[in-house]
Amino acid sequence: MREFLYEVKDPMGFHARPASRLFMKAREYECRIDIAAEGETVDGKNLLALMSLEIREGEMLRFRFEGTDEEEAEKALLEVLDQI
């Protein structure tokens, strides 16, 4: 299992565009990808669940990866987050 924390820096929060980019990349991997914010955890491969978190600027997201390609998934999602 691998995990990291990410602070949302966009003043608009984690809105549709970044959530969609993250979802599109996450679904390329077989491992389980959970994303947690404010005590709620959702499947990173479920766009509607991800959007339901209503993440605002300054909130911390915890990404957790578990499975055969978890290391590759972690690197790929970090790259996506760097571009948001």
C-alpha cells in the first residue's frame, strides 16, 4: 500500500476539470485508488463520487493505492496533480 497527501491550491477548489483529469488517469490502473477528504473516502475511479466530496481550496486530500500497479498509479496521479 502507498499513500500521499495533497493540498488543494486552486481557489476554485477541486472542480469538474481537475476531478475529470484525475479520474481519467486513475481508471487506467488496476490497483484500488481511494481518495479521502474531511473524513469521507471515495473510489478515485468514480467521477461522481469524487465530485461529491466538494473539495475546497486549502483542504488536504489523502490518496491511497493498493494493488499490483500501485507505484505506477501513484506516480501518474502525482503528475496529473502537478499540472492542475
